[in-house]
Amino acid sequence: MSASHTDTPPGTPDGTVTTRLETVRRSIQDACAAGGRAPGAVTLVAVSKTHPVEAVEEALAAGQRVFGENRVQEAKAKFPALRERFPDLELHLIGPLQTNKVKDAVALFDVIQTVDRPKLAEALAEEMARSGRRPRCLIEVNTGEEPQKAGIPPAELDAFLAACRGTWNLPVTGLMCIPPVDEEPAMHFALLADMARRAGLPEVSMGMSGDYETAIRFGATHVRVGTAIFGARPTPAAG
């Protein structure tokens, strides 16, 4: 079983958040150079889920401004105070979103990467209309068509995207995927990038700690890197 694209790669570097962050940044620059892409073509989303505020503060002090969180409640506890000190901070929701958390999500996040079903799209549209806040949206595509995993099947993307744009007027700017853990990710990255091109969507979020360099080669504009920056994830608190 390949673990090449999980967020817990073997040999995670030792050191501080600052030194790990610099290593990841250099790797991104090298991958961009190797692929003939501009150094700023890829946005690093530092995945801070389950990590303490102190770790985020260290990354902020090192110049990182884009972060990803999986859970609305955890992000709500960590980031409002940080945003007061760092108003240019950009926060991405990269985990599944329940419709009962939509109000908080729209208020808190700048990008919602996991739009994956009509009911959620409708709830987001209603809350954006009510609040006047319009975070960018990415559609999560289930490229492996795994029944247990969230995401729109590739064959249904065109219709869902048309509804997001037309029926719900959502600000959809890209696509996101999480490839199956037991398959090489390259074919999934190629598929997602091709779908984004065909749809005229500029943002492609794919690649994690173990495979972000491969994702960059296939056109990722956003890579979601957690373990390689923050180290092994602590055991999340219950509840």
C-alpha cells in the first residue's frame, strides 16, 4: 500500500516549526523551478489542525499567512484572536462541513475547500446572502469515487458546478481532491487539474506532506501541508 500522499510521511524532519517551514518553502520553490512555473505560483496552506496556538504563532512569526483547519469549532477557538494581530491571515476550511456549521464557517473562513453536495451549496448561498460575506469556494471532487469519502464524483462535476454558479451564485474558484490512500496520487492530480482547466477554474488544491511536490508538477496552485511543518499531529481532544 502506497503512503506517498498521506499527511504523515516517514522521516518527518526534526527541528522547529520555523525550520520545517523553511524546508517546505524551499521544496516548493524547487518543484516550481523544475516544472517551469513561477516561484509564486503555488500557495502553501499550512495545516494547523489539532496543533496548539503556539505552533501557529511560530509559523506566523516566520511569515506564514495561509492556514488550513479541518473543524469549524477548533478554528473558531484558535483564529479570531490571531486574526486581530495578523489581519492579513487567510484561513481555509479543508475538512467536511456540516450544514449546521455553515453560519460560523462563512463568518470565519476566507476559503471553503470542501463544497461537496447540493444541500451544502444551498446552505452556503443562503448564509452568504444573509451575511454579505462571500468566502471563495472550491468543489471537492472524489477522484477515486470512494463510497466512504466526501466529494462530487467526476462525472457529476459539470452539472454540480453549473448549479453552484447559476442556481446558487457561489464564488467557486477551483477544485480540491484527496486521492485514495492505496493508489499513486499522480493520476488523480492529473485528473483534477484537467477538470479545472476544462471548467475555467484557476485554483487547484491538491497534495499534502508526502506528495506536494508531485502535485505541483501536475499543476497544483495550493498544497495542504501539515506534518512536514508542524510535526506529528497530537491526539485530538474528545468532543
